[in-house]
Amino acid sequence: MNELLAFPIPVDGVASPWLAPIFGLMALAGFTVVIWQAVRYLRNSDNDSDPRFDDEPGAPPRDDRVE
């Protein structure tokens, strides 16, 4: 029985055994970055208690530099 590949990539026989692990590692790295960014976003999304994010009209600009 022939396997039907969704997106066949024509390569020579030498590179063929290396493609699956390489694409697998690239997919794993991309997934890791997406999870990392989601966790960072959710950790930093609680900005209600942070005074730097107060939007009061007419308030003077804050100087948030740490010396």
C-alpha cells in the first residue's frame, strides 16, 4: 500500500533521513516559543494594580526611572 503524503518534498536519498528530526525540532522550538510568550502575556496581564498603567486625564507624566 502506498502512503499518501500531504506535502511531499523532493530531496535526494542522503538528506531524506535527516529531514524528519530537523522538522520535528523546528516544530518543537516554535511550539515552545508560543507557550513561552503566552505565559509571559498572562503573567503580565494583571496591570490593574500597577500605578504605571493609570490613565487619568490631565495627570502629569510619571518619571519611572530607577536610580
